[in-house]
Amino acid sequence: MVIYSAPGKVYLFGEHAVVYGEPAVASAIDLRIQVSVERSKRPDIRTDTDTVYIDRVIEKMGVDEPLKIEIDSQIPPGSGLGSSAAAVVACIACINDEFGMGLGKREIAKLGHEIEKDVQGIASPTDTYVSTFGGMVLVPDFKSIPPLDCGIVIGDTFTFASTKKLVEKVADLKKRHEKIVSYIMRAIGELSRIAEPLLYSKDYKKIGELMNINQGLLDSLGVSTEKLWKLINAARKNAWGAKITGAGGGGCIVALVDETKKNVVIEEIERAGGRGISTRVGEGVRKE
Ligand code: PMV
């Protein structure tokens, strides 16, 4: 039996603008999915979510013997934290190892991205890349950035929203207001560029302020909701900055916090009706 785990991710800057070629900053988190694979007499996939991604991994990797696969996740599904990418990446890594296929990390990330695209219709390579390599990266070049060493708190609204629909909603807005929405996309891209050196120097106060500006711009694109704002405002009482992570419309927020304020930020998020989760920058896919 082989066991691999892979991390989820957050966007610190740049979601939506990245669809239009602007840079973004994403980070692996220490919430992980663990997948075990063993050859078996009959196929048996044990997971809390649907098996469509795993079925596709098996098919695409050309495995024609029955497998017993078990998936154990710490990542809330459907919340923009990249749980499907983590499951896909960990499963590819298991099959790669069990069958001696010799895939390297780049090939695992690429195959993972193809599988996400097959299943979802659209998918950016961010989730599978970050889940494979871990750490923090500047997208689309996947230039690695030294990991933040402060607290990261996620707030889950417990509401689900489709990334595809939100990307379409933003595209519609852009069609109707081409010039101004193009400016907004460029401004969001600029935030990632400005943030990059601050991430190196770990200037959390300024990074937090830029995250708050990014949230304002995401709101202007129509992807924030009352619930997301409630959690963001609750977190901001004690955080350096807080914003949506991912497509918005529901899902999660991410806040950067001083280690000593983590618990109070979590409490505020929970008082506002969400689930607060403390995390850190995570490692990429690894054998357990
Ligand atoms: O909701 P998530 O975590 O899948 O992130 C979506 C990010 C977008 O920029 C809105 C879309 C994309 O594919 O990059």
C-alpha cells in the first residue's frame, strides 16, 4: 500500500485577474488530503465526496487493475481551498509510485491540471501546481516566494459557489463595462507586483493593507457576499488584512494575523457565523 498527502491552497492576491493574464500570489496551506492506494480484488473507492476526479485519474493513468483507494481530508470540500486538486495530486502520486511510472513533480502537476480541466471544464493550473510543489508562488510563472511565517486564518462561510459561474459573471461584467473592469483587473495585478517585495521583507502590515484593497476591488467585480463581508469584517478587528480567497460568491476568506492574535481572530469569525481555521504555509505532495 502507498500513502501520499497533498495540501490545499489560498490566494493571497490576484484571483479573477489571473484569468486575464495578471499575476497572482497563491500559497499551499497545511490542511491536507491523504490518499492511500493498494491493488485489490475489486475496485473500492472510499471518500466523503464524489469519486469523479479519482475515476478520471485511474482512467487517464491507464490503470486497468482494480484498486482500493481511501481518501481522508482535512480540507472542507467545495470551498475554494483546492480540495479536488489535492485529492487528484495525491492520488496521481500514489499510482505513480505503486506502478513505478516515473513521473516527476512537473508531470504530476501537469497531469493533475488536465484532469481538473476534464472534470470541471475550466481550471487554472494554480491549484494542482501549488498542491504538488507546496510553498508560496507567484502565478502564472510559478516563481517561488519565501513562505510567510505569520499566522494565516481561514474563515469558512459554509456556502458553496461555482468557480465556473463566478468567472462567467465577471466576464459578463467585463463585456458590459470593458474599460473600467480592465482597469480593475490591472489594478489587482499591480497589487501582486507591489506585494512581491513586501512578501520577501515580511512587511505584514503593508501586505495586509494591500489584501484589504484587493478585497475592495473583488467586491467591485461583484464576487463578494454579505456572509463573506461579515467574516472579513470580523477578522479585520485583529488581523493585518482579510479578503476572499478564490472565486468568491461563498467559500472562504483568508486573513493574515500575528501568531498571538490567531485565537481571537478565529473566535471573531465564529461569532460572525463562520468556521475559523488556523493554518500555515504548507509543504507540497509527500509520501507518508
Ligand atoms: O475558487 P478557486 O479556489 O477555484 O479559485 C478560482 C480562482 C479564479 O481566479 C477565479 C479562477 C481561476 O481559474 O484562476
